[in-house]
Amino acid sequence: MEGNFFLQALVYLSAAIIMVPIAHKLGLGSVLGYLLAGIGIGPAVLGLVGAEGQALMHFAEFGVVMMLFVIGLELEIQLLWKLKVWLLGLGGLQVVLTTLFFAILGYMFDVAWKPALAIGMILSLSSTAIVLQTLKEKGLMKSLSGQASFSVLLFQDMAVIPMLAIFPLLASIHLSAEDSHSTSLIHQYPAWIQTIIVLSSIFGIILLGKYALSPLFRVLANTGLREVFTGASLLLVIGISLLMGAIGLSAALGTFLAGVVLASSEFRHELEGDIEPFKGLLLGLFFLSVGASMNVDVVFQDPIKITLIVISIVIGKALILFLLGYAFKLPLDQNLYFSLGLSQVGEFSFVLFSYSEQNGILSRELVTSLVAAVAISMALTPIFLLIYEKFIKSLIEDDSKIVRESDKIENEENPIIIAGFGKFGNMVGRFLRVSGIPVTILDYDADRVEMLRRFDFKVYFGDATRHELLSGAGAEKAKLLIAALDSIEKQIELIHLTKKYFPNLKILARAGDREEAYTLKEIGADFVYRETRETAIELGIDALRHLGYRGYQARRSAATFLRHDTDSFEELYKHRKDRNTYISLAKQRNAELERLMRVDIGESAVDSDQGWSNLER
């Protein structure tokens, strides 16, 4: 027994360390590497592992639980609250519409309504492990597609709870309490008592994380024994998982909640570092076991049937997700990634299929076919995303450039050009504007350009890295270029172009972090400012000094601007949901600030009739 365990461990680990680096090198991602490795060692190919793959997968699902805990640690309750519309709206509609779609499709193919409804609910779930792991690997968790995907997946985890309550009502075999498949310790109580116990457990986790765990971890940290802290981290995750399972809830949902509560703890990074290795190992084991348990013989016996099921699943889910993404105003490129990323069926489906078969909801033959199709849909996801990134994404970007041409710029001779008017460029531009300095603003975000024009900013749409656009913006006669593009690649391209064709321009560049700052300085940026509100104003101060302002004047203007910006925050915050009132009030506050700045600096220094040339003294 013991020898067999070590032999199986050797097989799984060997397959992983051989196949995963190869898949990663080919750009397929680690998830597909694990799946292919599992198929390779499974009964269908080499036969190095046997029927224990399914049982091992249930153990490896704990990796998904750990992943949700780590993701929770990276979130804060405020961010979760911001996602409430996507969480409830996008996530809720996805589960309901997908369930109805597959239930109706099954009913049309002579499946009774109860089994059809069960199939619909199961197929509405997507793979938390595959999608979130892929998003984290590609650094897309904070993108629109990442946040939308996370919201839908989180709602699906919550939807599993009512699904587990509905499934016994669909069963043709009614079990007694003693023989029930349910592992819940509270299923024998009345519904109202179960509700109280569930809510009490959830509130208990929140209170534990908020008031008890930080002092406990502080005591353990003071011991200086890292292994004790690691043990406590594992104990926390395992304990919450067992508690959630005992009351019939999703373990992943419970640990995610604990992670969110601990996100503001000073031990957040230590907890994340301790859990990360276990999470990665168990997730890899999970994907390996999915591949190893895949019944390839079923595919070969009736390939047309399985292919049609897979196509129906992938296209049906992707189409519903795409329409919902469109309704929730996701940009085309983000919407396609979101739709393809969630088009597979989730790992929890294996549990629900097993339960459905045991309780007579679905036949063994149907379950076998659906499980094979689900496994294939999971394996196809990384391939779909790779195809999208390599081929489709570039076509969309090319089409978006054709849809709108760059604005024509004529007779612009302002002393400063701002390339990129995101958060950083916006702060600099507002400061310079109220200081009376005329600027030429370039931005390649069409929505942002239209929004800024509503605030009476003169902004030109176009790619600042194009020579003709920069020339038209007056780069030959301007004194300063403020490079504040969001992409470091675009920043590098812009600085190279400027140094080559407009050496007269002094470059003040925004950097996202220290490494970006090093890169921009190395390729020729005269001054580099790492991104915060204060550094944006610091850049503005230096820009004024380069135009001839005395240092004390520039800093006095900056102090006035920051004070007014802070005072305006609360007033504008109250009207943030009424865009018309917000814009009108913002214009009033800007006009008021301009008057204050004129008084501060002196009318003669910023008289708009005389122009900026009077500042050169």
C-alpha cells in the first residue's frame, strides 16, 4: 500500500515536470500542460495510473479552496462592493440563462424535464481553477475581463448552495436520512434552524477574522518559528473548509470570505506566501487527476455524439456570455476573452454528475458522455485563449484603428504636449490648466477623449507614438513633452520617437514602478516620475519651472491646487452618480480654482491675452 502510494506520486510528479514546462514553452499555459500530462499517464494512453484518479480529484479540489483563500487575501471589501453589479447582475443572469438554455436543449432531445434541469444547472458552472489560474498567470485579474470573470465565478460558487438543495427534489430515488448522500450535519433540522446555523457560521467567520485572528497570528509571529505560522495558516483554511462542509456550504466560498476579511491584516502577505506553495501543488494535482480520469474510450466509441455535446457546451455558453458582456458594456476585446475563458464547465460538475447518477436523476450512460465532454471543454479553454491572443486580438485592434481615424491637428503651438491623459496625465493637465499654461493633449482612448471634452478640455484623439500626429501637435516648437501613456511599451516607443525626431523637446515621463523608471531613464527620458498624485503635481511644478516660473511660485500654486482638490473631493463625491450635476459642479470648481491660481501667481504672469511667452524671463 505504502509502496504503491510512492509509486503513484512518482508517476504524477514526473508527468508534471516533463509536460508542464513543454506546454509553457509552447505558450499553451500550465493548465493545459497538467491536463495533457494526466491524459498521458491515464488508462487511455500509458495506463500508469488507474481508477484512483476520480478519488484523487476530490482530494485535489482542496487546491481550489486554497486558491479562493489567496484571491480573497488580495481583495478588500470595498473592491468587492464595487463588483456588486457584476456579481449579482452578470453572474446571476449567466447562471439562470445558461441553465434554461441547456435545460430546454436537453428537453428538445427527449430528456425528461427533471434530468434536463439538472443538466442545465451543472453545465451553467465554469471552472474556477482553470479560469482564475489562467488570469493570474497572464496578469489579467485586474482587467475588465478578469473582474467580470471573477464576479461570475464567485456567483457560481454561491449558486452551488441552492443547487444542492434543489437536486434532491429532482431525484427519482428518495433516500432516508441515514442513507442520504448529504454530508451536512444539519440536514435533519427544520429549514429555519438550518438558516440560523448557516448565517451564524458566516458571521462567526467574519468576526473571527476581524477580531481574533490578527492577535493570534501576532503571537505566533513573535515566536519566530515560521513552521508554526505555516501550520496555523493551513489550520485556518482546513478548519473553515470543514465547517462549511459540515453545514452544507461551499468550502471555497467560506475560505474566500475569510481571505477577504483578512485582506486588511498586517499578516496578509505572510499568509499568502505560506499558502501559495500548497495551493500550486494541489491545483496541479487537480488538473492531473482530471486528465487521468478522462474516459477517452467513450470518445472513440461515439466521437460524433461527444463532439456535438462539446460544441453545444462551448458555443452555447460563449454566446450567452458574450451577449451578457455586451449588455454590461464590456469592450469587444475584453468581452471575447471573458466569453471564451468561461465557456467550459467547472470542476464541481464531476461531483454533481456523481450525485445525479447515484440518486437516479441521470443515467450512467448519459453521465459518462457528459463527463467526457466536460473534461474536453476544460482542456480546450487554454487552446481557445491562445488562439484568441495570437490571432483574433490583433485583428480586433486593427479593426478598432480603422473605425476611428486620428484627429487632425492644425496650428497648435503650445509650450507643453501631454501624451496620455489617464489618472496621472489628468492630474498634471488639470494643474497646468488652472495655472494658465496652454497645453496640447493627445490620448488614444476614444471614450476618455469624449468624456474629457464634456469637461471642456481640448483633447485630440490619436496615437502619440505616430510621427505625423506628434508633429501636428507642434512638437517642433514645444518646450516640454509629458509622456504619461498607460503602457510601458508605448512609453518606450514614444521616447525613442521623440529623441530621434524632436531632440528639442525635454521629456518628463511617468513610470509605473522602479523598474519602469530605470528603463525610461536609460532610453533618454530627461526626468522620470513614479506614479502617485503627489508625483504628478511634482512633475507639474517642474514643468512650470522649465517655463520660467520661480520655484516658490510653482510650489505655492501646487499647494493651492492640492488644497482645493482635497476640498472639492467631498462635494463632488455626493454627486458622483448624477453625471450631469457632477460635470456642471466640476466645471464650477475648476473655474473657481483658476481664479484662485491667478490671484496666487499674479495676473501679469498668466494673462491669457499675452500668452505663455511672457513667462520666459
